[in-house]
Amino acid sequence: MRDLLAYQRHATPEGVALIDAETDEEWTYREFDRRVEKTASRLWSMGVRPGAQLGTLLDLSPDFARLVHATWRVGAVLVPLNTRLAETELRARMDRIDLAALISEEAYAKQATGIASEIPFRPISELRSEPLAEFVTEVPALDSPRTMVFTSGTTGEPKAAVLTGRNLVSSAVASAFRLGVLPNDRWYNPLPGYHMGGLAPIVRSALYGTTVVLSSEFDATRAMDHLRTYSVTGSSLVPTMLDRMLDAGDLPDSLRFVLTGGARTPERLIERCESREIPIHPTYGMTETASQISTATPEEAFQHPKRVGRPLTFTRVRAVAGDEALPPGEPGEIVVSGPTVMAGYYGDSDATDDAFGPHGYHTGDLGVIERDGSIRVLGRLDDVIITGGENVHPEEVSNVLDRHPAVEAAAVVSLPDPEWGERVAASVVADGVSEHDLREFLANRLADYKHPKTIGFADSLPRTVSGTIDRAAVRERLSEHWP
């Protein structure tokens, strides 16, 4: 299959392909395609060939977007590396892949030089001076790998999820069916390109022939300005980002959809969106499924704020116990099948075999498939707290804490307990509320064994780069200060 940008060059040559919100520059599909062609030619000069892996240490930018399409054009595989990792962490990832070349920002040249001793390396500025070379490549099959994105998978150990052209295109088509993409849509993208939330809009906009607006750094006030300046119609955000934007002012009327993912969307945030008529779409997805698995409409979110909607077109979701599919309403591990599910983990057949079963990809998430087909995610399987023989799902407890008007955020984890084996513990961000107040609030809302035996207050919750609460850090903090 030819790269998506090549098709749009002919279909919508004068349509705006990309806007850089940092510089206010924009490129039509014809102009952007011309730049991608040159980038692909320079990659060929570096020795990048069909099937080769090209690593990047780049911030979200037009340069990164060009490389996304240029690797597809030469038939190579893009491997975006996390720019926030230390050199030792990057080396651990390099040991799991087989890069043919590496491109980086000048700001990350030291790390890049340290990990690219045996492969060609270019700062992005030097790539522009690489000689142009004629290249001929066979059109790769739709099932050929197009990108490999690192993820913790179901074990916490970083692995490279191999995503094919079919995975990416199927995900884009299914998302369009759910959201109702229009020709004049403009997608605001402030998420890093080494996450699916930042990579997917670049691919999808080229398929749709719409515009992607890139912002390399997130600031709530600046983001609000970008939404208005560029008449943005949609965006994907981590819930914390949307919360901060709502604090900064009113979102423009041009917005038709705001996807929230990467972390649980708090009920309080959904209520804020309902009161302000914000078209929020709580979403459940992961790297291994090329982004979205299910997405709720605003109406579904307002009616059932604990759910994340129904699976997208082509995707089938089940709750299982072992290899047995469970009936609606029973909690079990969420398993996903369909054309968006990855080909596997690169170079790790054991992890791939462990992740797949007779019903599909095992997500490691605990959830319920409701009778209407919608999904309720309860948390990670390994996060379930067993206290005194009773199972406690952390998300259930944090959901109730979130409902307290003084609570901004809450995270619930387990701590060792000499009597009960484990005890429920909560780290809470709140103003003007005491531990006694919270315990009174929980009294008639949760069974006694679900109440946190340890409650610690914090100014903020530690989070991963994708916005997910870092439960290990929460647990360590609580252990140190509230043993």
C-alpha cells in the first residue's frame, strides 16, 4: 500500500495538511508531500531501506511528522523513542530492537550519540543537508510493519509493539465512524509522538485529508489560544490537560469532540463538561491496539460516567476468566480482538505468546462488559487489593473519593498489612478537608472493608509521561510518610 500522504497529494492538493502552532506555519498537502519526498530521499542516502528500523529522538514537530510519512514512503519502520528517558533507559530499549539509523533533535544529541555508536546518526538539522538520492521501493503490503512503539505491555517490562499499516488504517477508519469526521476538521495534537496519542493524529489526518495542528509543549492558556486561532474541531487529551484548560476559560464552539484517554476520566471532569456543554468522549485504548478500543459519545458519558462506551467498529471485546468468556456484568480480564490489534512484540516471542489467547489480546485490565455492550474498566488486574479475603478494586474507591467536592484527585493502592495481608491506602489532593471528613463521606457509600485504612494528603499525584497515575510512586510515598 502506498503511503497515505501520496494519496492525499492527488485527492486534496490544496487542502491544509499541517499547521505548526509554535511558528504559525502551515503546509498544503502538495507542499507537505514535496518535503516528505525530499526527507525520504535523504533517508535513502543514509542507507534506510524497506523493512529497516529508523529511530527518532524528536519532539512533536513538522520534522517528526515528515519522518512519519517518509519512513512509510521508503517502506521503513518508524521507532519513536521517548525523549524524556535517561541514556541507560534508552540503551535498554536499543537492546530490544535493531535500528538501522537514528535521527534526533540537537537537544538530545548527547543521548543519541551515546546509544548510536554502531549505527548512522544524524541531528535533524544535518539530515536536511544529506544529499538527495533517487529511490525505488516496492509498495509494502498493508500488513507490513509501519511503526514500533514502546509500551510496558501487561508485565511492566518495556517492549516494542509492532503496528502494521492495517492496524493504523483500521484504527483510523473505526475512529472516523465513531466521531463522524468531516473534510474541514482540524485536530489539535499536543501529545508526544512517542505515544500513540501523539502519533495517531498524524497518520489519521493524512488518511482523512484533514488538518493536524501540532503543539510541542502543553500549556493550558496557550492551548486555549491555539484552539481559537486555528478553529480546532477536535483533540485528544489526557484528562488532566482538559481539566486545566477548563480552569483557564471557555473552550471554543468550534470543538466537536474532545477525546480523553491515557488515564481514567474522573466523573467530576465529566460533570464539568456536561455543565459546560463540552463534547467529551472518554476513551479506552492502548498502544497494542493502535490507540482506541472503545469511545463513549458525550450522551453516553453523561448518562454512564463510569463507562468508556462501546467498542469501535471491527473491534471485539470480551471479559474472560482464564480462557473462558464471561457473561455480561461479570468482571474479568478485558481481551480484545480485531484488525487494530498489534502483530506482536518485536523480538519477544515469549511475551507475544503470553499476551495472546483464544479470544485475542489480553490487556491485563480488569473490567465488565455491560449488557448494552459498553465497557466499564475497573483497573489493572495486578492492582486488585485483597484485604482480609475480600477483593477491593482501587478504581471503585477512587471514584467515590473523587465525588467529594473538595477532592481534586485521588489514587488508591495497597500497602502491606500484618493482620489483613493488604490494606487499602489513598493519596488525596484536596483543599479544606480533613481525614475525618473523608471518612464520614465514605461511610454510607462503600462497604467498610473498602475504606482506606491509610489516607495521605499530597499537593499532586505522581504521573507517568502519558498522564497515568504512577501507582508505584504513590505506594512508595504513602509507605514513607504514612506507614
